[in-house]
Amino acid sequence: MPIKWSTVGVSRNADEVEELMSSIRPTLWLIREKAEELKRIPHLPGYIDQPAATMASKVDSFNTYMKGYVERIRNLIPKEALEEERKAMEYGSQQSMI
């Protein structure tokens, strides 16, 4: 049964998500670092320490989840269909010599 959605479009969008993640990763690590720094403030009550710890943990989880989702999407793209669509696009963009 032929695929009715663009495998190339899905692949390109996954690439874009990956690029966006790479661009925001330094900011996410700064957020994590600040949350860890906050936790090191002396005599910090637990009701502040706990959300700060959760914040740091959520940044780690977010990075891991996003990487996993992009990888999962890539693995779900039928490889043969992706190659066929890429070839069709390549041949379709070539001008005829006639």
C-alpha cells in the first residue's frame, strides 16, 4: 500500500527539530546549572530545594525525551519509501535535454 504522506517532509522536519534542540541546548544547560546553584544556597528550606531539584531533573529529562522522540520518528519512516521519494524528487528536478 503506497504511503500518502511525505517521508522527506517528515525527515526534514525531524532534522529541523534536532537543529532547534541543538540551538537551545546551551540555554537549557544554563537553566539546569542555575537550578543546581539555587539548591546550594545555605539553609534553603525543602519547599524551595525540591522544586529546584525537579527543575534540574526536568531539563535533563526534556533533552533525553526530545532526542528519543526524534530518533523514534526517524525509525518509523519507511526507509524504502524515503529513498524512493528522494529519487523521485531528484529526477523530477532535473531538466529534460529534449
